[in-house]
Amino acid sequence: MSVESEIRRLSDLMPASGRMLTKIISKPQQSKVIDAPFSPPWNRNNRPIYINFNLWWQLPQGQRDLLLLRATTSLIGIKWLKPNLYQGITAAGLVGLTVQTAQGDILGMIVSGGLTAISAYQIWRNNLSMQRELDADEEAIKIAFRRGYNSVEASKNLLNGLEASSQLERRFSLSFTELIRCQHLKELANISPIGVPEMVKTRK
């Protein structure tokens, strides 16, 4: 199978939102099997998924499918404009900063600017939280279920793909986040009864 035909197959595997928001790009020079870098708010409709196909072909199709779906859900799960408390505070801070700037109120500008920065930082942290990582895994498994995999099989494929990728990338060990994800996937795959503690899930 050629790179182009595999990209087409993977694109068909994605949910519609993934096809609209992401783009699969061959990147043979990268050390990672697949990489979906965190996307900033100004890059909403062109979120790249980089794949080293030289390493990619060494994984079974089930693992490749789940790794691709997981990269997709990770990118489309980034929420910059979903209304919540911090988005509201950020918007209010920006409005206040604009008004204070127009009025030349230095103290007001400092307060509004600080409020905006703190709220924007909290939004950024929420998008990088452990819970979001685990949610992305679960969403990938749900999509795989709609593509013909059963949930346990999909969980095992994602777990094995994560561990196999580390070996192909010649890494000595998994990162802390990957270890937590593996434990969560083992629970979903009925391999282990031990889940991830809530205090770990809420870790930023």
C-alpha cells in the first residue's frame, strides 16, 4: 500500500469533523510514529497529524487505526471557544482592556490585562489536562466501535499501539502521561481492575 492510499484510508476512517479540521502529512524525518502537536486557537481548521510511514507500516492495522483515531480526537477535542466561566472572564477582560485603553486608564488596563491573562492561561491548562488525555482515548474507542471494532478490542489496540510506538521510537520508557493512559486503557480492555484515581485525572 502506498502512502497516498493509506492517507486516503485513514481519512475515511476519521469522523467528519476530523476530516474538516485535520490534515494527515507524511513526515519521514520525525522520530515519532505519529505526532499531533497541540494546536493554538488561531489554527482552527488546519491541525496537522504527522506520520512517519517508515515506522507506521511496522504496526498492525488495528493499532494504526486506533493511533490515528486517538490523534484525531485529541486535536478536535481542543476547545478554545466552548462557553464556560473562563472563556466568559477572558472575553470580559478583553472588553474591559479595550475600554480602559481607549480611556487611558493605566490601572484599569493593568487589572483587565491581568484578568485576561489568568483566564486565558486556565483555558490553556484545561486543554492540556490529564482528564482531556483520557477523554481523547475514550472518544477514539467510541469512534472505532462505530467503525466495526468492539470496545475491548479497540482498547487493546490503542494500548498495544502506544507501547509498540515507544519501542519503534527507541524510547527507554513511557512518559508519565502515557503510563496513566496505559493503566486507563488496561481497565477499559478488562486487563486490569485498577483504574486511574480521580486526583490523577484532574492533574494539569
